[in-house]
Amino acid sequence: MTDETRPDDGRTPSDNPDPQGRPEFLPAGDQPERRPEPGWGAPSGEPGDTTIYGSPPHTFGSPEFGSPGFGSPEGVRGDTRAYETPSFGFGNPGGEGPSYAPPGPERPPYGLSSPSGESPSYGFASPSGENPSFGFGNPGGEGPAFGRHGTPPPPQRALGMGAGWAPPPGGFGGAMTLPRRGPSTSFLVVLAVVIALVASLLGSVGTYLLTRPGSGTDPSFNLGAAPTGNTNRPPESVAGVASRVLPSVVSLEVGNVGNTEGASGSGFLIKDGYVVTNNHVVALAAKGGEIKIQFNNRKTTTARIVGRDPGSDLAVVKPEETFGTPEIRLGNSEEVVVGDPVIAIGSPLGLTGTVTTGIVSSLNRPVIAGDESGATGEEPAYISAIQTDAAINPGNSGGPLVNARGEVVGVNSAIATLSRSVTSQSGSIGLGFAIPVNQARRVAQELVTTGKAKRPKIGIVLDPEWRGEGVRIASGNRSGRPPVDAGGPAEKAGLKAGDVILEVDGLRLQDGNELIALIRSKAPGSKIEIKYERDDQEHIATLVVSADEEPVPTPS
């Protein structure tokens, strides 16, 4: 609402009542001359120029309609005595009320100016120099009201504010809003690198998942050619020893008359084409059966029994042809010690040329091989054996046990089983036994020369019911035989019935079987030292091992 009769106070009435028009702001009249300062309107920042570019964006009053005051309830312009300057004003011409600008003619800190030189207002010029208002309405009916009774709103498009302009601290009527800074160049570079790496990884995984074969096969897979090499081995190695010994080892297949029963085993070639093996391997052929021998070159021939000794479980056979097979070297079993490496060679389960390795686990181990009941009509073999952990299985019987020089130190003969019995028909559990080669050498020589081996003895009968330490000589006749043979080795050494033998050559005896095995491993004529006890007194005697006066030849 306008009042045409009110003084214009130096303002020129507007010819454009259109609320959307751009009102012109003229310099205030009758104000003291001050140094002009840049105003809101001119883009070039020329002082006080607001006549062409109109009001700033937040202008709420207009010279055409009067400038209503913010503080007066009656709407009287400039009356701020009671209510003082509003918080949005930047100066008060009367010096009253709060102001953000320092008093006096100094330049306002935000570059805002007033045509009259007074404290700056919020970008509004008043022709009379009085306090501007935001134009929120006038209770007294004077001045325009924002949106009341057709009062025009602020201009829609305000232009530049001039040089040096800046928003007041804290923003317009609230917290100051600063422009947001964008990400730095280094951050963008790092982000780009990370994105590239992730994309590359995802691409690789996707390619693998799309191209991998579904069945697990790969047509392009290739392990390459095998490396070149040679088969030469050092002579002292297991392979070197085996290559020298294998040609002298044979396998035997034995059947009785009519081939209703069979047995298999191994053997080795000695001087003059004889083959040493176990008695239990060729026993079936002793009654008219057949022996076939296969050599390492896989040539076969037949053979005949030269002689056998059930008491030592040794036998010698003669093949019809040897095919140039070299003889094996015999060693010395007296030089064997526990821990020596050994190699067992034979034909376990018919697998010719099998080589196994191990060590000497023990010496002088008493082993009874064969049928102790006598059902087969042959006496059992008592062996003071070399114990080894080299695998010995059925079919190894009669094969050689050699040392690291390739010399025979034993003849594989028996194995122990979990049932605590000795049999050649069970698998190896690492407890194999071999006849010492010194005993095999003597027996083989006697079998070749006489057809029968001598039985070593010391001329005593043992008490089987004795359970004390050592071995006791029987106190009376047993089966018509006296406890001590008259004129025998024991009687000559001073032993009597009832004496307890404690040691033989320094070896403490555990039972009678061990004494028998030790005596049978000795050659007739060899001397042994015996410690015995009589009437709680220990004595030592030296005996010379004897044998049967005349060996009875066995037909070849």
C-alpha cells in the first residue's frame, strides 16, 4: 500500500508498479559528503552505483514503497530506540544497537557501503539514510510487506556485488558457509591406481574362471622330458654290491614224485659249479623228486642233491649246466659285528633277483628250524644264527646274506613270526635269521667230499627239567645214555653229572638250546672255554669239540 501524499524524502516515484520490475536505487539526499565506496550494484565496483543494476539478491525494501523499519511496531522508519537494530543490520545511523562494523568512517570489513556513508546495511540503500529493513511488513500500514497486500517480492536476478564484496561472518543470519574443496590431485592419482589394480585382478580371476577346464584335464599340460643320466654306481654302494652278487644267485623249484607237493627257495653258486641252499628247500626231492634251477640270466636247468644235513639245515646240489655263471665270494662270519650293513638276495614268493637291505641286529641267536616233534622223520636244526632286519620272506631260504664287500657272511634260513614260532611260511616282520657262513663253509665242504656233515659234540646229556641259571648236566642216565660220555671232551675237561654250565666263550647261557646251537656251529677240533658251577663254586675248563668217529655217507 502506498501513500501518494507522503513526502518523497528525495526519492523519485517509480513509473513501473510491476512487482517483478527492477527498482532503481538513487543516492540518498542531504547526506554529508563522504569518500565514495563501492556499492552492491556495479560489476566494476564503482562507488555507490546502484541505479542501473538494481538491488542485491536479498533486498526486501523499495524506495517506491517506503522502507519499513524492523524495530518499530508502528512502522516508523528508522525508529529503533525501543527495539534497536535487528541482528541482520550491519550498522545503525543513530549509533544504537549492535553492529558488526566498527564505528566511524572506516571502511566496513566486508566491503559493503552506504550511499550516505553511514554504517552499512545488508545491501539496501535508503534515500533518507535511515535504517533499512528487511521488509517483513509494517503493522502501521506503511512501507511494503513481503507478500502482503500485493507488495512486490525481491528481484529475481541480482547482478554482481562489486569489487571487494564478501558475505558477512557466519553467513546471512546464521553460520557462515564456506565453499567445499574438491579432492587433491594426489588423491585422484592414488584412487585411479587402486581402481586399475582391482580391475586387473577381477579381470584375471574372471578369465581363469571362464577358461579353466571343467573336468580338470588340460590338453596343453606337459611335464617335459626326463633328465639324462647314467646307471653307473659306486662299487661300495648297495647297487654296486648287488650288481656283482646277483649273477651268482639262483632260484630253485622243487617237487616230489608226481609233483603233488612243491617248495621253492634260493641258493648261490660256489666253486666248481656247486650250489649251496637250505635242507628244507630240497627235502622233497630227497625221495625221488625233481629240482629245477633258474639262473639270473633266466636260463634254467635241472639239478641233483649232492648231500644235505638236517641238523644244520644245509644242503648242496649240483646243476647240470651253469651257463658261465660266476661263483660267489665267501666271507668270514667271525668278523661280523652288530650294526654291520648287510644285503639279502633271493627269490621271495618266486620273485627272482630280489634285493633287500638291513643291518646285523644280533649274533649267536639260538634258532630251532624244522619239525621238533619228529613227524617228518628228520631232526630239527639248531642254529646259532645271525639276526638281521633285512626283509627275508618265504623263497629267500638258502639265499646269501652278504656284507658291504659283496662277501657271503650267512645263509638265510628262518624268520620269526608274531606267534613266537619259527617258520618259513610267514611274512617278514624284520626278524630274519641266517646260518653263519663259517659253519656253512665247513658243512658244504663235508657234504661235497663225503655226502654227510660231521656232528660236533662235547659228550654230555642235558637236564631238560632244569629252570635255574645256565644249563645243568643230567644227574643220571637218560634213554640209556650216561650224563657224561666216557672219554669225551667234557669228561676230559673234568665236568661231572650235575654240574651247571654258565658260559661258553664268555657268552652267558640262557637255556640248553643255546648251548646246542653254539656247539654245532663249531668245527670239530676247535677249542672252547666253559665256566661251570659245582657246589656253589665256579670253575673254568677248556674243551676240544669232537665229532662222530665215522660219518655215514648219504647217497647223492
